[in-house]
Amino acid sequence: MSGPVDESDALEGWEALCREVGSPFHTAAFCSVIQRHWPGADQARHVVVNNGGICQAVVPGFLYGACPRLDYYRANVVPALAGEIIGSHALVGWLGGPIARHGAALIEALEIHLDLCRDNNAMSFLFGIDGRAHHLLQELAGIGYRLGRLQTNMVLDIHPDHAIDPVTRLKRKERAERRRVMRRADEAGLRLRIVTPSQAVPLAELIRSGVSPSNDQRDILPATFLRGVLQADLPGMEVLLAVTPNDEVAAIALNFRWRETYYLWLSGNRKDLAKPFYPSDFLYQHAIRRAANLGITEIQGGRSPYPIKLAYGFRGVPIMCAIHPLAAISQTAVDGWIAAQTARHLATYPEIGL
């Protein structure tokens, strides 16, 4: 199967594969929301490989047209990345790329994907691969992909004692500060509420304000897409709210529960309620405690090493990109863009240079 997600088809196999080896950003449901609600001229070019009635591999992909976020990446370094792109969709998550049960299925799916790229005179751009996926990265390099550091995923290892005290493993000074902040939030009467995504639709603008405080940059997370995400009640997604005694929502976090990982995806908070409620700290600590209570072993906090993530002990894991130039662009241009993007990222965030 290649092309758009068709709900009339039996896509349970795709979702089952994601539950085994993928992330919540790989699912057919997530791709469907992108197709329906992401503004622009993107055309689905997904590849699904089935064998014996069982889904063996998936390469989610889109032929990108007008996309402000991708346009930013194309041109944010010199040399700019020109040419048509069929890419995974980590522009709105942080992990994309292919998923497969075994190496043979992976290669078969990638061969089909690369044929689609050739048919569209496009390069293949896999926007987000966990830098710890060494076997996958080796496979991609072996078939001609050029690899480089795109961004950084902030990761926290979860231990059972986090269920009792979410800051127990921090250094003494930082631990005392985070406990003080949480005590202030508790004394102010802040409380946790967990709701379904569709119940949080009225809070969409609060989430968008957290992605970019500047109103002229809010289309980094388009309103139509975010409302579509919330209304879809995507697999694994839950919403954590920090609620004041007056029943005002001081902060919101869209998270995913997914196998052994808890993903902190999108969040926003009321700046005017930062004191005395400290809602961002409140939700970070409750997310850590919740992950531990669920038996989860890792929290992924997403791109950018914001100070609050570093304060809670998150460490940087590379997010890699993989680009196959095919005939759409020269290998020299691809290598130049990757080197410039990697250098730019590490210069912007020297504290997470690995």
C-alpha cells in the first residue's frame, strides 16, 4: 500500500506495528490528522508492507509543498536545501522515519519509498530518528542515505522511587529548590486534573501560546492542526491540567503513554499565574510521578534543552536526519546542508553537545 491513509482499509496492522516498534508519531491516526488538518499542499506518500496478512514495515511520508516549518529548515543555513522532498513527518513530532519488524522488511519498504521519490523527482528526507537506533542508522547509510544531527531529544530515565518523589535523584541543591517550588504550588491550592484530548479543545490557544509566545510566529503550530489533534483523541494521548482553586487552567500538557515511554509533546501555561502557582514545575513533577506509577522507564521531553528540562535531570539524545539525494539534488549539496545544520544546532545549544 502507498498513498494516503484510507480509513476504509484495515489499518489495524499498521497501528499494531507502531505499538511494537514505533512511536505515537508513526501511527496511521497521527498521519491522518496531518493529512486532514496541516495547512499547505502536502500529498501523502506512505508505504506499508504486509506479508501473510501481517504488517511488516511502514514508511510514513509526504510530498511536501507549501510548509512554513519545512521552508524554515530548508533555508536556515547555507547552503539552502533546494528541490522536491518526500519526508517523514517529524516536523510536528520529533521521531519519524521507517519502522519495521526486521531488516528484510525495512529494506523492502525503503526500496518502495525510494521508487516513489524517483517517480516524483524528489529526495528522501527522514526528519527524526533516535540517535540510539544504531542498527537503523547503519542500514540507512548502507543504502546511500547521508546522516547528520538535526536536533536533540531531552530524555529522563525513570526509576520506581520517582513514584514517591519525582526529584529524588537530583543533586541536593536542585532537589531542595524543586521541592520548595512544589510546596508553594501545593500551598496555593494547585491540583492535577487528567482529561481526554477532546475535552481540551477549548484550551487550544493556551497550548499554542506555549509553542511560540510571539503572536506573529504562532503558525509554527497551526490552529487547524492542533484542534484536529485534540478532536481525534489520538492513540495513547492524555492531557494533564494544572488547575487553580478558582478552577482556572494554569497550565496544560499533551502527553503520550506508549509502551515503556512517556512522551511530553506539547504544553502551555498562563504567565500571569506563574506565581504563586508554579504550574510548569507542577506538571513536570506530576508527569514524572505518573510515568513511574505506570511502570514506564523513560520520559522523552522533546526538542530543545530548555532550562526547566535540565533542572529536572533530562539529558540530551541526538535526533538524526537521513537524506537520500537520488537524482533530485547533488550529494555535495546534501552533505553541505547537513554539516551546516549540525553546526548550527550545536552552536545554538552548546550545553547539549554530545
